[in-house]
Amino acid sequence: MGNRDPEPGPAPEPDGAPDSTKPRLFGIAGASGSGKTTLIEKLVRSIIERGLTVSAVKHAHKGFDIDRPGKDSHRMRQAGCRETLLVGDARWVLMHELRAEAQPTLAHLLARMEPVDLVLIEGFCSSAVPKLEVFRPCLAREPMWPQNPSIIAVASDEPIDSPLPVLALNDEAGIVQFVLANATGMPDSATCADVPET
């Protein structure tokens, strides 16, 4: 598929182990309905099987809410709390109200997360983080890669013509290898236009 085979980046340590205490980053881009989240699910499971730790950052649509009206936490937020921390026996969630503030940058969000080996990012398409575009010709949508230099490869369910490396969308092992080989640290802030996008 494609005009040339994927070219690996710097070789990872044995078993994909990171060579730094800082997390490596890799983004997944694509049109709505292309299967970005489904691919991320598969990648997370496969990478964890290699003994690595993984987190994810997803940019959601405007006005999203994980809380429910009437719940205590929702009432506290509505009363004006800047942050509300909800804690249970299985997980905890910190909800931060932006109100009139601008959305935080990707660098700011990553700084609030626990250190892991790899962070997969869905959205933040204008950031300089290297990305794989999930592209399905059947959706009849224009690809992102011609206008987005941070997209370094394409995963498709059909043969396509592209100057970028093209991977088969069902080649889970090949995509995992490509992600681990090409994940990088946080791009320099002076060149990272990381305004949140979907």
C-alpha cells in the first residue's frame, strides 16, 4: 500500500522501553467516524502487553460534561468551585472549570499527568507532536496529511496513494512498532502551536 514503506524512527530500547524518564508522545488524527478511538484501544492493549505504561489525552467537543445534574459533585461545581475532586474506590476524577479562561495547552495538560512511558493523543491536530492519520476512503473526506506536516504516516483500510508511509489499518503489530519507533518528547514550546482541536 502507498508509495513507500514505513521508515522507522530512532530504534527504541529492547521491548520498546523508553530511553528517558519523560513520557514519549504520539498522536492519532482522522475524520470523525474513521476509527481513531478503536485504533487507540487496540494500541493501548498491545503496548501494555509489552510491559509499558500508557496514558491518553483526548480533546472533546465544546461543552462536554462527564458529570450529571443533581449529583453532589455537579451541585458543588454549579455553586462555583474552581476544581472538584471526586474520589471512589476504583478511580478519582479532577474536574477543573475553565469558565472564562482559555483552554489549556497540551504541554500544560501533560504536566498535570503522572509519568508514563507513552501518551497517546487524540485531537490537538495543530500541535507538533508526530501523528498517524486514520484514513478511510469510503468516508469521502479529504485527507488531513497534505495540510498537516505533523502527520508522518497514514493507516488505511484500502490502498491509497500518498508520499507518506502507509500502513494497513488492520496491521496492529506494524502500527504499534511504528508508534513506538516514532514517538517523541514534548516539542519545543516555541514551535508547538498546540491549540486544542479535534
